[in-house]
Amino acid sequence: MSHHPASRLSQRATTSLKKHQQCSTSPHGYVSLGLADNSLMQEQLLQRMNTNADATVRCLSLGDTITGPVRLKTAIARFFNHYFHPAKHLQPSQLITTNGVTSAIEHCSWAISFGKDVSLRPAAKLVPVSFEGGDPLSVPAVSRYEDTIVRSGGQGCPIRAIMLCNSHNPLGRCYSRDEIYALSVWRHGQDETTSVLSIETDGIIDPSLVQVLWCVSKEFGSNGLRLEVVISPGNPDLLESVRDVGQYSSISGLTDSLVAMVLEDEEFMDGYTRENGQRLAESYAYVVTFLDAHGIPFARGSNAAFDVWCDLLTPYLRIQPGYSPETSDVTTREASGELMQKLNSYKLHLGNGDDFGGEQPGWFRITFSQHREQLDEGLQRIVRALHS
């Protein structure tokens, strides 16, 4: 098995999708609480899509531009201006569409990275930031980014961009405005960057350094639509660079038509966003109440996304014969691997913390945005695995 990061991600995605498709609430089938997928409002979304769907011959063509038809980009810009309150109104010309976040990240990396062969993106490297147990969303954590930038530059690998996932995956929390501001105004001799449209850039940040990637998959529980947006209000040159390779990631005509139709229905959107938020809050409360009742520690303070970050290893170790709080790191990691095997034996798929850069063994990501029957079965299997 390859240990290359790209190969590991590919294997993780393949495993997640297989187990998700095998998902069942029967005693003998897989249960998946590991794929970041919101099922809570899919029926409502499908009902709207199947009502007055305006599929035409245009859906079978490439549309008026490879990087997003004007109608769709206008609808997305209006959606952003209404719900995300950017400091300056977003224009349709300031965004392009791709067939997923992965494609968008790849295109942006290609556009901003330097390499010996400018036609190849692999010269770009991902440099992780270690927080050593600290809160990665706190203002003091900003110094960790700065230390990593300085250290990486000293090792001959200059940092071209900082990529933040907001809300945080897997903690399910949003970055505070104070921290985003701090990340954007360092004085460390490197180019500053941020990814938040709501901050007024005048006199603070070069607006050409502000890029945002946004997708419908998480916002609307529709991973299969494959639509993502690169937004760059202050850097038309970057957008032009991405357009040069946009033919390799264009979206389908049906996706274009469906998403534009839904976003243009303002009455539906207002009701959908309210109901979606309410259902997510109820499902989150249900899961964390269960975890508290069974003595399972979890990262508190989540207020966004679909996930609970929880420590399954601690309650598992407590009931093991001969357990001692002074257990060595080696023994702890061995126990974490053993626990993972037990979860698999109960045909339960959770997000393994190792796949999310977890610095402590035994942490897992539970996706709570699933229907109650599936949640109940998955949570009960967690308890059975812990006590097996």
C-alpha cells in the first residue's frame, strides 16, 4: 500500500464511498457516519428540483462559457450578496465554476505556484501546521502559522498561500473575524493571504490576495452535483489563469440548470436555509447528548458543518484489563489501531482522525447530518465496539 499523501487520500475516498453505498440499518449491513454528507434536506431539495425543472436542449451543450454560464454565475453572486454579506458586492465576472473543490484547489495551486516546469503543478507542496494540542481556531494559533511559514522558507520551500477550511473540518467551528484578520496582516516578509470576503480590504490587505472556494455539495447536501466556485474579486489575472485550464473541469449542463433554478427561487432558499439550520442543530444536540451519556469526550463548541470530533480511545482504554493512565504512546497507538479494527468488525464507518491530521490517536469524526434511524444504529454500534 502506498503511503504517498495523494494515494492515501484516494484510498480514503474510495473506502468511504464504498461503505457509504453499502450503508444499511440492518444488523448485517454497513452503517456510514464517516462521509461528510448532509441527508437531512435532500428530499426537500429533490422536490424543488423536480418541480418546474427547465431542462432544455441547452443542458446538452457546453453553454455560453466553459467556466460557468452567465445565468448561473449571476444566481451565485446574488446568493453570496444576500447570505454572506461581502464587504463589496460580488459580480458574476469575479467567479468561475469547476466540477468540484478538488479541481478548484488544483487549478489555483497551478496558477500561483512556481516550479522548474511551469506546465506542471506537482512542484507545489502541502505544508501542514501543527498546533500541539492548542486550539487551531484561536487567535494565539496564528503564531503557529507564522512559525511554519518561516521554518518552511528557511528550508527552501517558500509558502505561496494559506488555505483555511471555514468552517473547520473536522471541528465544525468557524474562524473568528479576529483570527482571520491576524492571518492576513502578518509582517513576516512573505506574501499575506486570506480567504474571507467579508473583511474590508482597503488599507489592510492587497485584494488580489483574497480568494474564496465555495461548493454546493455541503451547502445543499448534494455532493453528486459537482459544482464549485472560485471567487476572486481583486485578482482578474488569477481567474484568467484558471480559465486557461477550465476546459478540464467544466460542469454539466444539467447541474448548471438545476442549481441556477434553485438559487433564483428566493422564497425557497430562505425557507430551505432556515429549516436546514434547525435540523442540523437538532441532530448535533442529539448526538452530543448521546456521547455525554456514554462518557465519550468530544470537542465542544461546534456551530457549523456536519461533524462531531470525538475521542473514542479514552473510554475504550478505561475498560481494558490492566489499563493505566501512564500507558506509553506506543501502546496507545496500538490500542487505537485495535479499536479501529473493532469498529470495522461491527461494519461501522467513521472518519479516522489520522486522515484529518489528528495529532492524538483515537479521535474520530462522526457525521451527524444523517437521518435518525441511521444515527441511532451507528451510535449503538460505537458503544458495542467500545465494550467488545
